[in-house]
Amino acid sequence: MKKFFVRDKEFYLLVLSFALPVAMQQMINLGVNLADQIMIGSFGETQISACSLANQFYFIYNVLCLGISGGACVLTAQYWGAGNTKRVKQTTTLALWIAVALSVLFSVFSLLWPQTIMSFYTKESAVMLEGAKYLRIMAFVYLIHGTALIAVSVLRTVGVIKLGLFISIVSFFVNIFFNYVFIFGAFGFPRLEIAGAAVGTLIARAVEFAITFGYLMFVEEDLKYRLKDLFIHIDRPLFKEYITIGSPVIVSDGLLTFGNNALAMIMGHMGPSMVSAYAICNVTVQISTVFINGISSASSVITGNTIGKGEVEKALNQGYTFFALSVIVGILGAFIIWLINPFIISFYNITPETIDVTNQLMASVELIVVFQCIQGVMTKGVLRGGGDTKFLMMADILFLWVASIPLGFLTGLVWNMSPFIVYICLRIDFVIKSFWCIHRLQSGKWIRVAKLTTEIA
């Protein structure tokens, strides 16, 4: 027990100070997503499916930005722990400009070829047309969302924890209000249905962007990142370190996202009932595991800060504690899914066939969710915070593409097995990664100290 639980009250208070705001922020975001689905769901399964599948493409960009910020945060957490403010600013600037370039690419594709994008996810022409409406408007969201996401993530590594929660609270009310206005055509505005959901998201993201950069540029006083720092010189040693430690995170998250999109394509070709059921199931899973995102974020930042200070043995002990916490939260998540499943389904106007598929998916998720939590905290938290990004890139890519995608394709589209079996196969990578990461944690080889933490700030 001593091995698995740090005996320091201050440590747990620190974890909570990071985890709770992130978990609450995630819960608010899920509330918005759930409200979107319920509002759009009132128009039938075609629009539910279209919104869910269109968001798979947006999710590629979102996760790539998470990869960019994740790679940056591995470095900024260690630099901040070492007291090297200059390198924190340079890393932030580099990550922001990479996100800008990426956003231009995604915006062009969403504006010019939205139906082509949708055709990768479904053969249903009605779903393609509705999804295209959504994507054309989302083209204007990429830039403001990606840069704000990176700025909030970096600020979290330097101790600005509550900003993300505040932004999410404001965004929640803005998004819900404008979704209602534009989806249903309230207060004399046009009824846009699925396109209205995209308009509401655009307005909410614009508000998030304004608050984030307003605070970063004019209010925050510890890092003191200002407008001129957007054009700060990025020297060769910093760029090399970002490529060495940060780029595997981008590659890992990128290929992981493409893999998850391949899973969505498999489910999309299994019919509208499977797509709708997965969309409902996914929201339930996110609700049940919301606290694990907080622990993942906390473990990444705390591990990085601890290693930056040169306290390697302490980081090892903390890693075991975060593993134990992930198991506990995973078991609680499985119980919550079982408990809220009937309640969530009752919100949707869906066919008996879709209800049956949803129940099967929920049952499989109850088995998988513990492993989802373990691998989430290890890959996105402890091991990433320790700088072990190349190992994680291998783990993320290998098991998804070698195990989950082939098995999902065979069970879902060739052998036509039950949704329960298909989903287990689609997420078998969670199980394999969990055991692989536990072994890596025990080895102690995951601690990689950034070279520039040792330079004079």
C-alpha cells in the first residue's frame, strides 16, 4: 500500500487543485454536447448521425491540437519547474504557430469539400448533406478554438488552473443560448437545425478565444506572455527539443485520431442505428469518466514539474499513486454507466432497434472502461509528463492499427457479429495498452529530463 499511495496530504490537495477544475470543465463541455444532441435529436436520427460523424472530422483537428499542446506542455511543465520562463514563452509561441498553420488546412477542406469528407464516414446521402452544412460553418471555428486550447493548456502548466473552468462556464451559457436560438429559430431568427448547432459553437468559441487571449496578454503576471512574444525568436536548441520530445505526441495523437476515425467509419458503415447508438453511448462514457481527464491533466503537470525540479524518486512514487487512482476511478465509471444508461436513453427519440444496439454498446463499455481509465492516465498523464513520448507513440499507434481496427473491421463488416462483440474488439487496444504501460511504469525508464531545463534561465 505504501508503494501505491503517496503518504503526503499536500500531494493529494495539489492533485485535487488541478483535477477538479479540469473535471468540472470537462463536465460543462459534456453538458453542452449532450444538450446539442438532445436539441438536434428532436429532428430525428439523420441529423443525430450527421452531427456525430461531422464532428469526427472536427475531432481530428481537436486531437491534433491536443497533441501540439501536449508536446508543448511536456516541455513547459519541466521548464517551469526549473524556473526557465524564457523557454516556456518560446515553446508557447512555437505551439501557437503550428496550430495556426494546421487550422488553415482544415478550414480549406471543410469549406471546399465538406460532402467529400462526409462520404468517408457514411453512404447515406441524407446524412452526407446534413453533415456538409455543419462542416461549412465549423470551418471558421478551427483557428480560434485551436489557439485558445493551446494557450489554456500551457497556462495550466504554470499554475493558472481555474481559467479553463471559468471559460467553460461562460461558454456553456453562450453555447446553449445560441444553439437554442439558431437550431429552433427562436426570437425571430431563422430555423437552421443542424447548421444552427454549428453557429452556436462558432459564437461560443469566439467568446472563449477573446477571454483566453485577453487574460494571457493583459492580465496574467507570472509568465507575462505579451503580444510581442508571438514573434519571439525560436532558436535551434528549443526547436530540436520540441521535435525530439514534443513531435512524437503530435504524431501519436494524430495517428490515434485517424485510427479512431477509422473505427467511426466502420461503425458508420454498419448503419444509422449503430452510429446513433455510438453517439449516445459516447456521451455516457464521457460523463462517467470525466474525473479521469482531470487526473490525467494533473498527473502530467505534476510529474513534469517534479522532474523539472530534479526530484526523480518522488516522481516515481507519484506515478504509482496515479495508477492506483486510475483503477479506482475506472471501477466507479463502470458503475455510473450501468446506473445512468436507462436515464440517458430516455432523452432520445430513437427506434427500438437503436435502443437495443445502445444497450449492447453500454454493456461492452462497462467492461472496457476500467482499462480506458488506466491507459488514459498512463499515456496522457504520467508517462507523457515524464517525457517518454516516443514509447507512447509506439503504444498508441501499434495496438490501435494492428489489433483494434482489423478486429473491428472483421467483426463488424465481414462477420456481422453483435454490437457488443464489435465494440469490445474496437477498443481492445485499451486493454493491451494498460498492461504495457504498467510494465513501463515499473521499469522507471519513462523519465526523460528535457536538456534545456539545466541551462541558466
